[in-house]
Amino acid sequence: MATISISDHAREVMNKAPVWDMTLPWEPEAIDEATLPRFHAAGVDLISLTVSMPTLDDTMRHIARVLAHIRAHADTMALIRGVDDVTRAREEGKLALTFNLQETNPLDGDP
């Protein structure tokens, strides 16, 4: 993995406050061993993974795959349900993850 280089001032600011990426497109082919650790190494504390697929069934299958990936990396990643979970993950040195959907297509068009 490439080393991320940032200024001392930027690192100081990032160490004081949580850093969140609220919309990372997370297609099935994006699930790998490098991308999320790279974000975390760069100082990102929480990522909201966009897990939208064209249909509800596809979306649910994709979420299941992503959940399995998170469970397989429980030593470095945590699925969060609230702000306290983000704080806990940060204190434990883990990348906090949550999900988001774009549009209502993943809900079969039924908001």
C-alpha cells in the first residue's frame, strides 16, 4: 500500500476531529482488501458506503456480501448504528462503516 503524505498541520486537525466520507460508491467489484484500509490510513474515521443496486433483491444480496466483508475484518472495521459507535470505533483504531442508498431504485421504486 502506498504511503499517504499530508502536512503536519493537516494531520493535527484530522487527529482532533472525526473525518467522515459520507458517500463512497461501493459496487460489488469494489470489495477488495486495499480500498477501505487506504481510506483509514489517510485519516478517514467513517465511510458511508453507497450500496444501491438496481433492484431490492440485488441490493439485499450486495448488503449481505458487504456485511460478510466487514465481519471478516472485525479487527479493523466496525458497522456503526449511532454516534457512540463511531466514537468507540475511533478509540479502538477501527474504520467505522455505515450504508446509504441513492434514489428509490434499490427499494423497487417504493420510498
